[in-house]
Amino acid sequence: MFSDDELVPISALQHLVFCERQWALIHLEQVWFENILTTQGKILHERVDEAEREVRGDVIIVRSLQIRSLQLGLIGKADVVEFHETKDRRDAIRFKDQPGWWIPFPVEYKRGKPKIDESDKVQLCAQALCLEEMLSINVHEGALFYGTPHRRSIVQFDQGLRSNTKQYIDKLHEMTEAQMTPPASYRKRCTNCSLQDYCLPKTTDGQNSAQAYIDSLLADLGRKRDDSV
Ligand code: SF4
């Protein structure tokens, strides 16, 4: 069991799956640069956050739901959790102010199209694992909604995805404890990375942290200034 101050953000998983160095730059070195991709993603999230809980026929929609797991050491917010009405009570919950039985179905909103890596699925699965602990039921599936094209992609929380997600969560805690920024390694993904101007992956490939690179540049500048006095 983790304590409250050991919980790590669920949203960090997507950065870790995409690139361990990106995760470290954002979460350890506190660097964040917005590019068109992150800006579009933020606008999409703001639209989701603006709405409130509502009932649409046989679906209850809860937005911006605070979730956490003390077993996995995770905390975060689910964009949307739909609760689908069911006649089968297995893995369903009841609401105080709403008759019937309801099955949770997390939905995460993402800009762009489905990714090649499994970062979005891992993030969604982590949300499902938190809901399972909080509600004491199994959560079998959810969905990723992509901005372009406007459509949902159903995600089954099967054993393979659960196992991968738990491995990434373990890695997240391990790296948080180690407080180390991995060296850059230039890959195709770097062209879509919001931090590439800071990370300089082609320049720092295999070298130390981006902060160390900036520090060395500043040190060089300082030396040049001293030489010119
Ligand atoms: S530029 Fe490449 S190596 Fe650097 S953080 Fe982004 S994805 Fe990782």
C-alpha cells in the first residue's frame, strides 16, 4: 500500500510510455513546452471539463472524476466516466439518487488520431484499475475518443494490457524514486515531441540530461565573457 504522498499522477504514464526521457524532463526537471499537439489536446480537455454530470437515457455521464489507487500508488482525474445501465448486477454499482444498476466505462479524450504506441491505452487502463479499487468491482472496457477523426475506439482491459500497465506503473515509481533523467536517444517519435527544442535529441543523443547541456552552454558563455574582460 502506498501513502498519499507517494502517489504519482496517472497522466505521467502516457509520457513514460512515449519516452522515458520526456517523462523525466516534465516530471523531474519541470520542463513543459507547448506545441500545436499539446495545445490542441488542452482545448479538447477544457471542452470536456466544461460540461457537468448528466443523465442521457440509459447512460450517466460523470466528468472530471477524481480517482486514485493506494495499491498501485496512482492519483488523477478521469476525463469522463460513463455508467451504462444494466440488468445484470455483476460488476455494476448503484447511485443514491438514481434507480437501477450501472456499469462504469471510462472514456479518455485525445487530440489527433490513434497512436502507434500503447500510451493512451495504458493511461485508460490505469484509470480502470483505480475505478476497480475505488468501487470494488471489475471494469472490463472503456474507450478512447480521438479528435481527428471524431470517433471512439473501444479498449478491452484484457490481461495483456493490464500486465503491461502494471509494469509501466512499477517503472514510474522506480524512476520517481531514482530521480534520474535518462539520456536522449533520437527516434522517429522525437519529431512529434513538444520538448525536442529543449531536449535537442540529435545533439545530446547518449549524453547527460538536457539541464546539464544547458548548464554547459551557460558555463561556456560565462568563460567567453571572462576571457573578453
Ligand atoms: S525529443 Fe525525443 S528523446 Fe527527447 S524527450 Fe522528446 S521523444 Fe524523448
